[in-house]
Amino acid sequence: MALMRALCTILLSLTWACTLEAQDVPIPQLSPGSERKPAPPSREPAQPAPPQTVALTVAKGSPLQVALDREVRVQRVGQPVHGRIVEPVYAFDHIVVPVGSEIIGKVTKIETLSGGKRTQAALNADFTPQRKVEIGFEELVLNDGRRFPLHTSVTPGSGQVIQFVTAANDKAKKNIVSDKASQKINEAKQQAHQEWDNALKQLKTPGKLRRLERYSEAQLPVHRQYIPAGTVYFAELQDPLNFGSEVMTVSMASSLDSALPEGSVVRARLVTPLSSATSHKGQDVEAVLSQPLMDGDRLILPQGSRLKGTVKQAQPARRLKRNGQLRIAFSELVPPDGIEQKIVSTLQGVQAGKNANVKLDSEGGAEATTPKSRYLATTLSVGLAALSQDNDTGNQAAGGLGGFKVVGMVMGAAVRSRAFGATMGAYGAAASIYSHFIARGREVEFPKNTAMQIGIGTRVATTAAQREPPSEAPSVSAGLVH
């Protein structure tokens, strides 16, 4: 028992000693904030996100619309040519190549005519027939003096004097298109006309006297070949042009998601070449915006946005001078972010060759027209043929003029044969009647890079008033719907 008491006493003593030692351990205290030492900086401090930038680059394959600013007499390969940019070139939302910029090039190829073509031209009293001339552009000079070397290829279908044609106005469309939208569309068409006229003012286009002189010279059996001032070429870039970059601001990024303003009209270039002779109904068509769509200072659609659509009507030209017809519709809009949206559209304006005589109806359909001068030309040819029946030498020369131009006139006066003069006069009258009234009509041709003005609007649900059966001739659309 005594042993047990001793052991308990020793155990209690040890427990008491440990308790006293534990009470002597200090409790940690937090110092005031002003006395705390700052935490050491981290090795990789957080950096603000860099601002998003947009490259201002004119991509490979982009066309430069160039018009010769002076007449060129075709002489040899390598001779220089000089032109001006007649439509601004954009990168995203910036003009990087303004109208009036100089472009320098040269003749790269002159067609060698076959014996068959020479013979055919000689039969029509033309011993120096027209040859195809190819041009390349090598240097771009901006208004501020900067120079850019170029490597270009000219689009097929280039090399003609063109004009800007707008669609006819139709009062019946007012029940579908609001007055405000219609007014904006008309203002856009007038602005496009004005810009095109201003661009052509910087060219040394020939006056009426010079045009008459060139026409008279072309009637001679031997004549020089000229490329007139104002001839337009689409020069596609084989290498991109870099103009730096710009910062994409928050307001700019947010405006890209905005709805299309009422009465929007965009400038676009045709990617798919079209012809009433070869195109068919349902064929896919694509165009790309050549200029951004702005709503005041807000960017809605940048340059480079795409339009997708189809051919709605394609009627080739036929005999008896029945001309071709072409109608297209763009139904999808694809911004650079790739998010497609459905739209309705009408073709409001298009650039076409002056000799093509293209007109647009109120719904954007294109049709070639026959100039009224054919009646005057045919009447003149028939009149010359009638004069050639007389024994008078002058009248026989007139009959030769109707048949073989100047050569026929000289031969008619020299031969002094009533039969000869009458034969050439009859040939000229018959050829004129055939070419102006019996032969195949004109085709509607829209080469690649044709400039277009397209009215676009967002698609909405079809109303009962719009569910009427369509007419036999399909159309682009009745108008813009919002």
C-alpha cells in the first residue's frame, strides 16, 4: 500500500510541473496595420491585357480600280501608261488608298492577229484591225508621296470605258419601303453618282471634237490604235499591301453587333463573274464589301464582309435583237466574325461599260438595251443604197461608202459602174439591217470585281399581304423590309 501511495505522489508531481511549463509559452499577437511589414512583391506581377489591334492590310487578290488619265497610242510592249485610282481602297474601316492616287504601269502584251482575223477585217475594208492590249501596273504613289511597288494582274473584262447605272425609282414600292428608307437609298445613289463624276474629273477625257476625230480616223482602212483616257482596269494585287494597324476600341467592337440601320446601302465588288449567256437560275453568287457601312461615326460592317446569294433569272440574248436579262439576290450577310444573318436586298446601282447599254429596273433586275441610233444608221445605209442606183458618179461613190466605208467610196468613184455601186450599196444596207434588227441581241455582262450598290435590310416574318403568288418572272425582292 505504501508503494502505491509513493507512485501516485510522483505522478501528480510530474503532471503539476508540465502544467506550469505550458503556462510560460507566449501567445502570438498581431501587430497594428501601421506596424506591419509589407508582403514581399511577387516575382510575376499581373499585367493589364494588351489592347486588341486590327491589321490595316489590303489582302492579296484585292482589286484596285484604275482609270487611265491620258490617251495611249498603242505602239509597243513596254511603253509606259499612267492612271489614277477612281475608287477608294479601304482596310477594315480606314481609307488607305484615296481617290486620285497615281498608279504607274506599262503595256505587257499586244495580241498577234491570226491570218483569218486579218482577212475578215480586210473584207470589211479594215487593214489595221483592233488588237487586244494587256496592261500591268507596277507602282502606287499616294497623295502624301509614299510609294509602294506593285505586282498585279488585270481582271478579264477590264479595259473599257464604264459608267455608273442606278435602278429606276418605283412609287409602288412605298407600301413596302418606308419613306425614310427610300430617302436614304436615293441619297446613297446620288452620292455614288457624285463621287464617280468627281473621280472622272481628274482624267483628261477627250472632248467632242477629239472623239469625232478619233471616230473618223477609225473609219479609214489604215489607222492607228488608241486606248482612250477614262478606260478602266481592275488590277488585282498579287502581294498584300500593309498600312500598319489600329486599336480596336470597346465602342468600335460593340457597334459591330448593332442592327442594320433602316435604308442601308453598301458598296460591294462582285466575286462571281456573271453573264446572261452562261449563268443559270440558282447559281451561287458572292460579293465582298469594298467599303465599310457606317451609321454616323459608328462602324456597323467593316470592309471585307461578304454577301451570299443566287441568280434568280438568267435569260440569254436571242435573235431579232432580243437582249439578255439577269437578276440576282443576296440573302446572307457574313461579317468577319463569321456569324451569318439573313437579309433581303435589291441591286441599286452597278458599274457597266458605256457600250453595254445596261439598265436596272425598280427591283434591281438588269437588262441590256439596244441604242436608238440603230434606226438612224439603218436609214442612212438604205438611203445610200437607193442613191447608188443612179448613174451619177457621186451617188455610186455613196453606195460604195455604205458597203465598204472609205475604200468602197473610192472604188465606187473610180470604177464608175452603176452595177458595182448598186451592189456595194445593197450589201451595206443588208448588213445594217441584219446587224441592227435580225442578229442576236446584247448580253448582260458583269465581270469579276464589278462595283455594285446594294440595298440591304434584315429579314422579318412574312405578312399576309406579302404571301401573294409570285409572278412568272422572278425578282430580287420587292424592297427592303425592316
